[in-house]
Amino acid sequence: MQSIQRHRVWLGLVAVFVVLGVALGCWRLAYLRQFGEVERQVQDRLTINLRSVESEIERFRYLPGVIGQDGRVVATLQQRGSTTPAEAANLYLQAVRDMSGADELYVLNLSGETIAASNWNEPGSFVGHNYAFRPYFLDAMAMGSGRFYAVGVTTGKPGYFLSSRVDVEGQPVGVVVAKVDMGPLALTWAAAGEMSAVADRDGIVFLSGDPRWNYRPLQALTGDTIELLQAERRYDGVDIAAAAPLAPPEDAVAGSLLINLPDDTYLLGRRAIEPDGWQLLSALPLEPVEREARLMGGLAALIAILGLGALVFANQRRQIVRLKLEQNVILERRVAERTQALAHEVEERRRTEAELRATQENLIHAAKLAALGRMSAAIVHEVSQPLSALDNTLAAADLHAQRDAPDEVHRTLGNARNLLRRMQRTVKHLRTFSSRRDPGPPEAVNIATVLDAALDIVAPQARDGAVRVEKAVGPDLPRVAGNAVRLEQVFINLVLNAIEATAEADKREVRVTALSDERGVSVEIADTGPGIPQTVRERLFEPFFTTKSTGESLGLGLSISRTLVEEFGGALRFDVRPEGGTLVSVVLPLYRAEAAHKRLASA
Ligand code: ADP
């Protein structure tokens, strides 16, 4: 029991681990897949944005060179040492600015001082300001052209500065600068909700669609870089050194940078913009990736749980089926065992029965011997007494004959014959008794006919005793199974007993009725005699039991009658009538042809 529980705990733990493993695996797979997808989207954006940034810059690349060719500009530059702005140049620059869409256009002399500018007549004009410290001036002087992104020292507005040196007869006379405002690009990104930006070669974001990004380095700046920034006054008025880096370097994942903003973590993609060493940046939030991964992990866990549930269910079903099969086997074995036990029991009973039958037969044999003994004594008594009386009577007759007294002889011989008749009757009864063992097959007996014959025979005795015998026999009684002669004997005996019982009564009546029902035919003999006392009733059917003192009564009638009736499958019983007298009833079974055949067959 305990081991089963431990087994279950283990299985439960394994199930939990499987579910967790599947969920984690799916979460990870989904995360990586979605991450890749986001990365691809970031790269796509970078490609598109690169084109816009490049075209924005390229649009104005030619402008300083072209302006440097203009006579008005060259003329202005050639007035060495002069600080008076050339009005023609100013107007020209102003016109070109308005037509080209550049932010500002201006001309610097060899010392880096602005001598003409498109905003010459506007507040914050560049005219008179010195930009010799700016790399775009230095580069142009050294290499012919320069470019630089910076926050305007005069205006405070950021811009891209494109510069070109103006040479006259191989000698540099000054530098023309075009300031391009890239703000609209950032506005476009902001309007599109894009997290796109441009960072300079030091990784400082200077142009972005998200104001949170502006003037922040991607990674922490070194001291050298900060110094350089200050020297160049690249982002004049902005404290870059204090700005927090956008992406801590350790967050780099598979070559991409992750940046944490207050609302979410973003995947940052980078692309170099040559020739300034700029980086184009684009970021997409990772929240949908995580959400999708969580969803997939959850789904996988659910499927795993369902799968495990199905497995448990199937396993339980299998166990139930196995249990049922085992139970069936046990049941079959029990049935087999029980059948064997029953067979054994039956065998035992059969043996006991055989033993019982043997014992019974022995007993019957003993009882028969005892009955034979009693019968012999009765027969000896019944026969020897009339024999000795006969002997005396014959001797008396002989004496009367010698004395020649014919009347006396006649009377004595009459007595002798009476004695002989009595002996004959006894012998006749005994014959019936001895031959009753073989009743033969039952025949179809018409009980009305049998009763008529029996009543005819007893009619003289009834008449002598002044007894009224009545008969009430139902019409069309069905036939009963038996033997007409023997049944006649039975009824003669019963009716004679009834007649004799009424001998002393005031009212002497015997009534014989016969009725039929589904069980058989019942014949009732009712008399008005004294009835039968309990002590007599117990011994009624004993052979040779009689209460009659006349020598004619043998006490065999009822014993023979009951034996005969029972042999035909009937029943004989005695009852006391409530109004006095005895009621004897004989029930005999109906005759059935097939039953008779069966008995015949088994006989
Ligand atoms: P028996 O008639 O020779 O005496 P049975 O065997 O026919 O022998 O009857 C036995 C005894 O049963 C009779 O002696 C009698 O006492 C009693 N008996 C039988 N029939 C009746 C009856 N209808 N009324 C009272 N007693 C009866």
C-alpha cells in the first residue's frame, strides 16, 4: 500500500517535471522564433530608413561646391581683411536657401569668420561669428570638403553641416557651408510611431523619432570622447557626459542590443552610414515576443496536461479491464471449485441415501418379521380356536348320531359348518392380504360403478341392522386410476364398518358421496355412529387391530384398505364429524394414460 503511494508520488513529480519541461521548451522555442522575426523586421526598417537618411544628406552634398563657384561669393571672399558683408552674396545665399530647402547657407573666410550668410538679416544671424574650431571648416581647409553634425553654436538648433573650400587660382579663399536640418526625418519617424534614430561615430544619438533617445550615448562614453565633444562643441549646451547610456553593453543578445526604456525592453538594430561613421538605429519592443512565448508555453503546458490526463485515463481503463478479467478468472475458478464441491456433495448424498435405503430395508425386513410373528400368532389364534370347537362340535354330532337324535345332529353339524365358514372367511382375507403386493398397472375405473357394486353387496347387512344407506354421486365423474375389484373391496370394508358403527345409535344412517375436483375424485362415507376415540384412532391402521368382540372381526380391513388406496396413489383419512359420527374420505387420483404407461414401463 505504502509502495503504491510512493509510486504515485513519483509519478506525480515526473508529470509535473514533464509539464514544466514541455512548457519551458515551447516557451524558449517560441521566444527564439519570435525574436528572429522581430530582428528581421528591425533589419527591414533599417534598410528603408538608410535610404531616406542617405538621400536626405545626398540632396545637399553638391550645394556648397556649387555656391563656391558663384562670382558673388568669390568676390566677397576676395575682399581680404574686410568684415563688411557683401550684400549681393547675402541675397544670393538667401535665395538659394529658400529654393533648395537647406536650413542655412553661409560663407567663411580663411580665418573661419562668417562673411556672408542666408540669415544675414535675421535674428541669430551667423554673420560675424567665427567657426574655425568646427571640424567641417578644418576638414574643408585641409581636404577640400568636410561634413559634420552638430548643434548650432549660434542657433542652438542641430543640423548637418556640409562644407566645401573655395579656391581661386589654386589658392583657397574661404569655405562655403550648407546647414541641413534633418529634423523633418525625425518628425516622420515620430509620426509613424517608429523607434528609429541616428547616432554619431561615438554612439551618441542626435536624431530620433523618440525624444527620450536624444543626446544619449548607446554605451558609456570614455573620457577622451567627452573631451573631444567639448573641444568640437558638437552638442553645444547639452550635457552628454551626464546622460544615461541607452543600452548597457552586457545586454547584447546575438549581436543585437537590448535597450531598457521605462515602458518596455526593445531590440535595437544598427546599420553603419558611411562616410561619417554614423549608425542608423531602429528598435522594436520585445513585449509581443514575450507575450507570444508565454502563450505558447501555456498552450504547451495545457496540451501536456491533457496528454498526461489522457495517458492516465487510458492506463486506468487498462487496469480496470485487467481487474475485470482477473475477477472473471477468479469467478470461473470459484464456480469450478463449487461445482466440484457440489459433485462431491451429490456423491456423498447418494452414498448416504444408499446407506439409508439399506438400513431402511433392513428395518423393514425386521418389521416384516415382527409382523409375520404377530400375524402367525393371530392366525393360530383365529384358526386353532374354531378348529378345536369344530373338533368338539363334530364329537357332539357323533354322540347325537349314536343316540339317534337327528335334530341334535342337524343342529350340531350346522354349528360345525358355521365354524368352517368362519375359518374360510379368515383364509379369504389372508389371501387378499398376501396377494396385495402386486396391484398390477392402474386401470381407468368408473368410481360410480364401483360404489354401486359395493353398496349392492352390503345391502343385506344394512337391511338387517335397519340402517339407511344413501348415495350421492356426482354426474359424469372422471375416471380414476386403480383396480375396480380392489377398490370395491375397499369400499365394501369402509361402508360395512360405518354400518356396524351405527348399530347402537338412535339414528342409523350412512351417507356415501362422491365429488371430483382438479386433484381427483373424493369419496366420503359419513355415519351417525359414536365416532372414534383418540386412542383408537392412533391404532386404526394396525393389522389385526379391532374393537369388535364378535369373532367375525379380524382387524385387517383398514390396514388392507389403506395399503390398496395408497398403492393407487390415493389417500385415506378418518375424521370426527362435528355433529357426531365418523367421516371417512378416500381421495383417488384421476386416470392419465401417459402416467399409466410410465408406471407400466418402470414396473
Ligand atoms: P374390523 O372391522 O374387523 O374391526 P377394521 O380394520 O375394519 O377391522 O376396523 C378396525 C377398527 O376401527 C374397528 O374395530 C373399529 O373400532 C374402528 N372403526 C372402523 N370404522 C369405524 C367407524 N366408521 N366408526 C367407528 N369406528 C370405526
